[in-house]
Amino acid sequence: MSRTAVLKVLGVAAVALLALKLLFMPSPKAPYPHIIFIVADDLGWNDVSWHNPQVKTPNLEKYARAGVILNSSYVAPVCSPSRASFMTGYYAHRTGLQHIPIIHFKEMYLPSRFTLLPELLKQKGYATHLVGKWHLGFCNWRYTPRYRGFDSFLGYYGGQEGYYNHSNGKVEEGYDLRDNEEVLPDPDMEYGMYILNRGMEKVIAEHDKTQPLFLFLSYQSVHSPLEAPQRFVDLHPEVKNPNRKTFNGMISVLDEAFGNATAALQREGLLDNALIIFTSDNGGSPDVGGNNWPLRGGKFSLWEGGTRVPAFVYSKNLLSKTGYTNNEFIHAVDWFPTMLNVAGIKPNDHLDGISQWETLKVGRPSFRKEFIYNIDEVDQNGAIRVGDFKLIKGEPGRFFDWFPVPSGDEVAPTQYPTWKRRPWTPKMFPDYQLFNISADPEERHNLADDFPEVVQQLKQKLTSYERLVVPSQHPPVEPKSLPHNFGGVWTPGWCD
């Protein structure tokens, strides 16, 4: 064979060898794990299939069962306080957001003195994206997502809106859908989750695989209003109660969205090096189809049904112990330092949150032995958990009964939150109630008279936390905020 022919053969062989090497070479890997933080809105304890087999959440359950189900995961009674804790690692009573959720037409926001999770993650090279609900303030541009550490934002600023019209009509109807800072028109009034799903898939598809990704999927589902595409409602022919039937359809929307997210991560090669965290922001609201059975109460209350939520973590490769239910305490404030730990960042020593990474990764006992449910100096109520015992101070709030899943045409409950009760309304509960949550998770037996020494100990602890309370944000309606000043859109730029 001639020298030229030999070189030609060697050249072909080298090309073939290189092709094989590239084919079997592992995908480029980011230096830190991708973090996918998924928050459902108003999803109750009994609104997932691993707690209630009548609910259809196959995608969520698949990953929950393959990961770690969190059986004692707690949040605040309403959304803004929980979201503030997720983003800061501080209890709501230290941010001024403990009384009521942020409202479109009031000057309310997460103060800029707090450095948020995405701002810190960017210091480690993370790309940071928010798809969905913000609800941490928008009266000034500096309180909006892209000014608080997110590279991109697709979603809405407020706490709720129509799934089709993308509008909130409290006080005055206003449109609320944004692509970064620009209003995103939707003349066809497409169902909101479809829009968010496309945005999520775009973020994942365009992400540089060598860069760590923080993706905050802050879903609209399953917050009111009760709206779902008919194909999802039709998945539940056995449900007779009309509110619950539509609500179950909304749960199915959420489950499909979660399935789309995990499929996109798998398709783009990100799932192998990812941590997925799933939680609700507060308990379900029984007046609009949500359910927390057998837990007591619901959204807007200090009862377990308002604060103990479905949650899990999943990873293909990052968790050493999986496929079980973890009963250790985890609170909303803990997600901030836990995610920082995963990203190789040492959290601030003065946080309320504790990193739970070792608990999640290997199943070790949690360092958390106590936590605050909430402290509201306006309503003069609060609650604390220490070990097995929970102390509730004052009126616990909305939905103070136990609500089974409605089986027929039952009328939705109309129990009002504490902040809507009038000062002259007679007290419904004693000043302090004590429950052993381990023995009585349904909070049926007030033990305050049986264990006065425990009541006294927990009162003292609660008082020590109350000394750190920042006054609640509870301003009046601000006429400058109203959409007619901005072409019918809820828009920043009307507060200092």
C-alpha cells in the first residue's frame, strides 16, 4: 500500500475514533447542581395522590416516590409571607409581611434591605429565571423580579388573576402579564399555564449546559378563580361537587405542567445534575375547592391545614437515601440556606433558616427542633412549635373546622379570616391553646389545662420571637396604583 493510501486510511480511522469519542463523551456538566424550585399555589395537604388516592397526580407522585416525601414541611398561612421566607431565609414577621398578603393596590413589598436568593446564586455563576407568580411587590421597579436577581421573568406581579383574561379585578380590573418588563399581550386569552409552560421550555432549551441553572417555577395553579380547560375537568367524572371537580381539573393542569418541566430537563440533559424541590406556599382554601383533610383549618389560619403542606425533593444523583418519607421538621425559611448550601455558598449566620441539605441528602436528623408558624401583631395571634407541642395564641384564623372532600353539592364553607372579623365579635377560642401534634395531628384536643407548665414555657419562647417583630405592612388603598392610570395594566412606578 502506498504511503498516501496509508495516510488516508489513518485519517479516516482518526475521524471515526473522534466521532466515537464524542458520541460517548459525557455531556458538559455545570460546576454546581441545577436547582429547580417549584411552588404550587394554595395546594392543600389532601390535594396530592400520595395523601389522597382519589386525586390524580401521576407525574408528581412518580418523582415524590422516587425522591424524598417531606411529611413535616411547613410554610406561612398565606402566600406572600411564605414566598418572602423562600427568598430570604427569614420569618415573615421579620420582613413586615406577616399580616396580609401583598395586595395590588397597596404600597407593599419585600424590602430591598434583604438580599434575595437569586442575587446570591448569581455570585456563583448561576443563571436565574422566574416563570410564574411573583407576589413580592411591584409598586416600584426596584421591587420587581429582574431588579431582585432574576435574569428573566415571565409571569405576573400580583397574587392572583384570571387564568384566561390574565387580570385581577379587585377594586379595579387590571391586566397583569409580563415578559421581563414588557406587558405581554394575549388577545386570544390563552390559558395561563400554557403560556408559562412554553416559557419554561424556552428557558431550559436555551440554557448553557455548562452553567448552573436556578429555575423558579412559581405556578399559578391551583389558586382561585376556579378555571381549567375542559379536557382536564373531564378527567374527573367521578367527582360530583362542581367546585371540587373543577379544582381537580386544575390539579391535573399542575401535574401535567410538572411533567412537562421534568421532560424538558431530561430532554436537554439537565436532569442528571439537578435538584428538584416541590412545595405548596400555604394550605388549601376549602371555599374554592381546596382540601386539607384530615388536618384542621385551611389557608389564612394557624391550624395545621393552613401551614403543613405537601412537599418533596428529587434528584437522580445527589441524594444518597431516597424512596422514603422523611418526618423531620422543615420550614419555609430553611429552603433559602439549603439551596445556598447546594450551590456551595455559606449562608448568613443570622438567618432564621437552617440548611437541611444533610437531612435531605442522607436522612440525618434535622437540626430544627422548633419553628414559628406566624406572629401577627395586628391580629394579636401567633403560633410556635417545639418538639411535639404546638402553642396557638389568640384567634387562629380562617377555616377553624375539619372539612372532608365534598361528595355532593355541599355549599362551600364561609368561615372568615381573623382580619375580617370585627373588634366586637365574641372570641371563639381561649387566649392560648396547646396541642400535641405528634399524638393529635388533627388538633382536636386542647391540652392547655392539662400541661400549664408547657404552656408557660412555650409562651416565653414565643415572647422572645415577638421581640423581633417588624411592624406589619398594612397601608390603605393607593389611588395612584389603579390600572386606569396605566392604560388598564397593573404597572410599577407609583411608589418611592
